[in-house]
Amino acid sequence: MKAIWNGAIGFGLVNIPVKIYSAVETSKLDLDMLDKSDFSNIKFKRVNENTGKEVKWENIVKGYLMDDKYIILEDEDYEAASPEKSKILSIDQFVKEIEVDSVYFENPYFLEPQKNGENAYRLLLKALAETEMVGVGTFVLRESEAIGMIRPYNDEVLVLNRLRFAQEIRDYKDLKIPAKKAPKPAELKMAVSLIEQLSQKFDPEMYKDTYSESLMKIIKQKAKGKNVKAKKAEPAKEGKVIDLMAQLKASLQSPKSKNAS
């Protein structure tokens, strides 16, 4: 793994030197885009819009358009905007993880202690586990400010979850949300029973990316010259009034519900 950030966690007056590594990798198949006529690979180039010539990566800079003129930004400008946050994630508060709504969650990262930071790293990990709290603070990652939430993972490593800012969550007031009308007591009671019947401890190993596996099987079949016949999915039923009680009763009697209880 390659570190994407090198700095420190500020824990009170304690600084813990760390490196940040991405904690996830995609399970999607790496598909190339091809020209339909001869299956040649499609290449993307960075082209100067005035000359039409390709521009090498080392000759590309970033700028902000202001009053019809580009203001060019250098590496030093990003750090000057917030020098302390470029190298330190200072924990501003400790909160219960359950208080952080999942809508704010973005990407997870592993934190690795650097030399002379091992003891403080382990101390923070154990203290967070003991108090069942998470640390929240801001830092600069890849030229933008981010909220970071630090928590223990498997009691072995600290994980940093990048969080969205509240201003990034879109307003849902324009959506056609059902009116605040209470459901029928009998339906609610049966829905609760169904939830309880299907309740179990979360096991992430239960869920696999089966779509990519199925797609790879099709690729292998086509490589052998076999034709693949697709099974058509049932179209979603719209606009039909449903009998909730009948569907809930049927759900409670289904094998899946019985096996989960």
C-alpha cells in the first residue's frame, strides 16, 4: 500500500505521527472502452484547446478563473491556505459514533504510526475503545479540507473515516415524500415483527460482489465462443395499490424470514 498523507494526529498536547493509507479497493471489473468498429482501445489525452496539441502531465498547472483571467495556484499556495491542517489532524471533539449519521460517511483510511509514535497510537486506540467514543477533527487531504473521524477497528488499528460537510448534503424538500400520516396499528405491529424476525448480528462476510463474478463468467463463456442468453428481470410494478397486510403476512411466512429467526 502507498501512503497518501503524511502528518500527525493532534490528541490534546500529544502529537502522533502517522501515515494514511486507503482502506478499500474496488471489486469492479476493469473494463476498457473500445471503438465499436474495430475494437481499438480508446485513449484519453490532455489537449490544449487553442493548439490542439497534447500537453504532458508535468506541464499542467491548476488555476481559478476570476474576472476572465486565470489565477494560477502553486503547491505552496495550498499549504499556505491552512499550513497547520496540511500536516496535522487535530481532534477537536470526542463523540459517540452512533451520533454521526451514515449520510455523512465517505471513504475509510487506515492510520499507521510512524517512528516514535507507536505508544501514543496504541494509547489513543485503547482509550477510544474503552470510552466507546470517536475523535473528530479537520485536515487537508488532496488540496481540499476534510472532516476526519478516528475510531478503533478490530481493536488493532485506527481507522480514519472521511466525512462530508453538512453543507454538502442536498436538501430533500423538493422530493415527493409521503405525508406524516400514521400507519395502521396492525400493519405497524406486523412490520415490527418482520424486522425482529429478520434481525441478526451484522456480518459483512455475508455480502459478496456476485455481480462481478457473474459478469466474469459471461466473459469467459464469450471467450470460448459461446452465446449468452440474458434472463429478463421482472419490471417494477408502479401505480398499483397494494395490500400491505397480505404482503406482510406472506413475508413472515417466507423461508428466508423463518431461517433468520
